[in-house]
Amino acid sequence: MRVFHELTRRSGIHGAPHPVRRSPYDKAALVAKHVSGVATRNPFFGRYDALVVPHPRKPSGVEIYTDELRAALGPSALILDSGINGIPLTGSKNLDFFTSAAGAVHQRQLDDHGIATALHKLTGVSVPVGALLAREVPKHLRLRALYRALLRRHRIKTVYVVVAYFHQHIVGAARDLGIRVVELQHGAISPFHLGYSYPGRPVVADQPDELWCFGSYWTNVADLPAGMKTAVVGAPFLPTAGPKDPGRVVFLSQGTIGAELLHVAESVAKEHPSLEVLYRLHPSERASDYTIPASVQLSTDGSTLDLLASATYQVGVSTTALFEGMALGCRTAVANLPGHEYLEPAIAQGHALLMTRPKQLTSAPLCIEPATYYAPSNLLRLTADQPQ
């Protein structure tokens, strides 16, 4: 995934997916927090049966993907929530000091066995694969050993993790010890997502045993690694669709294609002057990233899901919020920008429209099978049927 993000960024296809921006003061405060956390958030204290690793993104302070799971597990679960790229959940523990220190000392370069040369020959883009390996491999091995010690200390039976492909040291440590690993879906899965798509289903190291998905659509949309099972856990975090504003259009931005999508929003506003065109920023974006035209309104406040519950139309490229909007009764148009391929299956089934001209917006369809993407919650049965 790191090589992929570098490749698409350096090629100019995408921008940074989730940019993290810190001032020197922010960096110093983060170091101080890491040091104090060794004593105040040390996860080696206490006794637990399960480990939960939530998502760092928490709109309005709520981590929606593990909220119901954490409530079901109660005090038997150790909540390990990093404060490096977000605010950790109340009562959670972390190993942030060691996470940062693990990558501090490393070689400048490792032999990449010709990967960078082959990639450049194929794409014309230079990616510093050897430097990435030099930083990430030692960090992975050090953290993997640390997490093995943590899992042994508590005799953890199940690890529940969000975004497993960025926590492979935790997944790998659990697999070393024969501990079951369950990943909870956090976003769109497709054949183009390098965190999940392995054509032909080969054996892949350090992968979860199970992937719990929002709906049945996600269980077979990509070739998962060999042996990985799927289950439908549902989506209890979706609100109920409210009264629809017939003139409201919500554009769903992403850092990778934000500037281009804003141009599409402006074109739609000119083509349909009677519509209210809202440009909704991704949580990782800032208003200062964009110059918003007069015909478009910037949207940053409140819940994106609540906003979609009131909108008639939604437009985006590959964001998970498009699928959420389908389940909330929005007519869905997919902008013809890099990444729209993520929505090809939904477009083929008539659940969304590939919009090549702004005039097409009002022809965007409703999804008639929203439970395919977001089913009612099944978590209590899943956790009851299997050992914690």
C-alpha cells in the first residue's frame, strides 16, 4: 500500500490520501505525549481476553466501526488506540512511544531485488522502494516482537483490528502465536484495492483469518488471500434516512482527487442553477486546501452520514461514503475521474451512474438493494457463536 500511494502520488494521478500535517510544536507535543503514555497508557497492565484495534478516525469523537463490538465485549477487551494520527478513545491504551522509536534507527537503503527498476520500466515513475524497505522492515520486526510479548502477557484469544494492512505487525504477532485475527471492514473494497485484492487467492503472509463485512456485496467483490473467511457483520452506525431535500446535491471529496472533483461540482452548479451544491470535505482535508467557487457551498460541520440522509443526489469517485449514501436513499453519480473503477460493479448493476457530463446528474438512479452493501447488524450473533 505504501508503494502504491507513492506511485500514484508521484505520477500525478492522485494526491496524498490522508495527509497528516504537523507544526514543530505539534511534533514536540506528540513526543511528550508518547513519553508520558508509557506510564499512563501502558497496555501490559491488567488482564484481557480480546484485543481491539480501532480506526484512528473518529467523527464527533465516535469510532463507528468498533463501537458496537467494544460495547459487546465490555471490560474483557483491551482497547489499543494510537494517538499518533488522531485522538485515542477514552480508557484506551497504546504503545505509541515504541511505535515511533521502532522506526527511528535504520539503514538508508536495502536491496529491493530490482523492484524499483521494474516498476519504473512499467510505469515511468521512480519510487524509492529500497528506502521504504529500509525503514519499514526493521520497524515491522521490532514491533512484531513487542506485540508477541503483549499478546502472551494477556493470553489474548481473539484480535479484532480495523485496517489490518497498516497493522501487519499486530496481525503477524497474532499469527505467530496461533491467535485468531478478525478484521472489521472500514471502507470500500474492490479489485483495485491493494490491501484486499490478491488475484487468484494466493497464500499471503500476515493476513487476518476473517473479514467481517458491512454487507454481502463486499464478501466476494475482490479475491481475498487464501484461507481468509468472510462474514456479514452489518452496519449499525448508519442513521435512518430523513426527509429528502429535492434540491440538495452533496459532493464527497477525497484528498486523492479533491481539486478535480471541485471542478466537476462547479460545472454541475452552472448546469443546474436551481440545485444547492454542497462540497463535503473528507475528514483528513482542510478548508484551506481549496478555493471554493461562489456557486458551490463548502460543507465541514456535522456528520457526513446525517448530511447524506437529507440529500437527494450525491457525487463522488471512490469514497466509501458513496455506498453509504446509496443505503441512505441518495441518487448516485460517479464522477469520471481516476478511481471511478471502484464503483464499476455498482454502476453495472444500475445502482449508480458514471457521470461524464454535468447534465446527467438528474438521471442518477436510486439503489434498490441497499442491504447488499449495508445489512442490519449481525455482530451479537457473530460474537456469541465464536470464542472471544
